[in-house]
Amino acid sequence: MPPARPARKAAAPLIGAALYGACELGAGLFVGRFFEWGRAEAMLFLAFRPWLLVLGAASVSAWEVRRRAIFYAAALLIAACAETLLLASLGAADPWPEMLRGLVGGGAVALVTDVVVQAARRRGPRLGTPFAAALLIALLAAGAVRPYEALVLGPTAPRVQEGPKPPLLLMTSLPLVWGEGGAFDPDSRPSGSYRALEREYDVRPIDAIEPASLGGAGLMLLAQPRLLAPEELAALDEWVRGGGRLLVLADPRLVWARDWPAGHVLRPPERSLLGPLLDHWGLSLAPFSPAGPFEDELGSEGRRRLVLRAPGSLLASGAQCLRSRRFYLARCRIGRGEAVILADADVLDDRSWIRAGPHRGAERHLRTADNPLILADLLDGLAGLRRERSDRPISWQARRGPAVAATRRRALLLASLPILAALATGLGLLYGVRRLPTDLSTGMPTVNNTRTEESGAP
């Protein structure tokens, strides 16, 4: 057999693999809206992989087993290389474990899919392949993809914290402890934000600020509280000056409050009622214009994503408080204590950081932001603690700054290189070899010697 035949046979799997890689990359970028998703992770691309492998298996069902194996292996490697280059360029801390899990999961799906398609094809090449593809797609839609998802996602549950948790006082008017149904609703459950805080701290909710409730405590979260009496404000100020550490969430425009009608018993105050305390510390709070969702990167463990729904703006007028370079955050030294003020309380609204309901908020792959983790970072900073968070970290894309567009263009260019290289190699094998006739006896390209042979030249 001339060597051109094996080369041409290898060309089709390479070209098909390049097209598969382009389809998987394009599905994640355009159908899944990868850049809007915000993660520098392959999760979104891996979600499309089983479906595309079914279509790929149906497309190459007529090939011999060796060519199909080359197609599956090359397709998964090209897609993995393209996506890993994209993620690494966007700042992914460690994309390699996810790439390896995706290869193993994709290989398993390809094997099962190919066996099913080939078994159906033996019963009838014309109808067997479409029927097998339709059956596999129906199984995927019915949840058969869950073992694959469990494999490629890796560990998603929170880590178990060893040892005692730091105590944390919590006073709030927000529906955190009992959920939005209130304490008398049997179907209401604690919010996802409250559960996230409970994984980090021994949370102790309090209803009133007085020496008895503050006694012995060193750390407190005060989140959009009700109107505090003057004696409560005085007790809180005295507690901080005596060495207390306080994180305040004061929102001048609470979007969450609009979920309840005016006058409803569960409705939290739409505007912060802590003005007298903040004025006493030399800090003023005002709505930020334009009001609306705001994203930022904050945190001590790598890049964390913070989503604020309608943050306010802080302005320090005294020597005790200093506003950070972020307009919504300030730090105050009050006597021997310290307070951090964040001008947004919607940060604890589950809708700001969880894609699913509060009962699945602990699952890493469903988080859309790191709001409770950032609050835990701020609280640990106040308490002088350094420890690993219970909820597992996420690699986020950079979302702000003038270099983001240039970084994305460079990332897309790098991601396209494995696909273009495979496509060029396949086309070269297909058309380059075809242009060179070969000597059947030697397998080497021949030169047209017809004229010299006819003339009898030596």
C-alpha cells in the first residue's frame, strides 16, 4: 500500500478533532457566555462535552475502530489544550487538575457512546446511528450525565473545619437566621449566607445591644439593624472602645427591602439607621450614583469576587476613620477597638452570590460570587486570624481595568492555536501528500522522467 493512504486516513480524524475542539470552545464562549459567567475555569466547556461527543460519535460511526480512536483522543486533547491555554491566560491559578478530570471524564463518555452507537449500527447502519444518538441525548437530558459531572467537577462540598470556631455575635434585621418566611413559617430555613457564616463561626444572634449581651464577646457583625435606642448606641460605642471588633453593614439603599410591602413586620429598613453612630465616629454614608449592581475583587486568599447590588459611598471626616481606596469600605480605630464599615447589606442576599437556592449554596460550582467568604475574611482580619476558608476557592476572571479586553483577546488567540495547528496538519496530510505521486516499490516521491526515458538519455 502506498504511504499516502495511511496519511490520508489520519487526515480526516485530525480535521474532525480540530472541528470538535472549535465547537466545544465556541459553545462555551457563545452559548454558555463564558465571559459573563466570570469563572476562569473549564466547568462551562466541560458541560457541553458529553453532548458534543454524542454528535461526534454519530458523525464518525462509519469509520474503522482505529480512526475513531484517533478522533476521540485528538478531539479531547485539542479541546483540553485550547481551554487550558484560555484559562491560564485569564489568571486561573491551577487549571491542570480540572483539565485531567475533563480528559478522564470525556474518555469515559466517548467509550460508552461509541459502544452504544456501534452496537446500534450493527442492527442497521441507516437507522441505527440516528436512533443511538437520539437515545444517548435523551439519557443525558434525563440525568445520566451526573456521574460525569461528579467526576469532572471534583470536590464541591465545603471543607470540615477542625477545632472550635471563633464566636461571633450577630445582630440584624435581615432575614438570615429564620429565612424570608420568618420564625413561624415551618417551611422557612436559614439563608445560604447564614449557613456560610455558621461554617466559619460559632454564630450567636442577639436581639438587643446591652452590656449583658456584649459581655465576653470580642467579634460582632452588625448588618442593617433596626433602629437602635440611644442607650444601645452608647453601649455599642463603649464596647468597641474597650477592644471590641465590629463589622458593620450599613446600606443607604437596601434593594432587599423591596421584597416586602411597606409596614410589613419582616421588612428591614431600606436606609441604614446607624447615622448617629457613624457621625460620632466621623464617618458619613450616602447613596452611590449611579445605583445598581457593582462588582469588585476583594479578599486575602487569591482573587475573590464581590457583588454589591446598590452600594453606598463612605466619606471620612475625622481622624478615627479612614476610607479605603474602595468607596464603599472604611476602617475606624475606636479606642482600643476597631470597626470596618461596608456600605452595602445586600451583600448577604443569597441572590447576589448563589445560582441555586440556599440549600445548595454550599456547593462550589453553584456560587456566582464569594460574598460570605469576603465577609469572613474581613471578620478574621479584625480578629487577627489567618486560616483557610471552609468553602473552596474559585478562580475568577479579572472583570475590571483597562487591560481586561487586551487580556481576553490574547487568551482567545492562544486558545485557537491548538485548533489551528491540528487543522493545518490534517489539511497538509490530506492535500500535501496527494500532490506527490509515489513510487510503489520504494515509497518515495517520484519525478516525472517521461521525457528522458523516451529520448533514451542515460
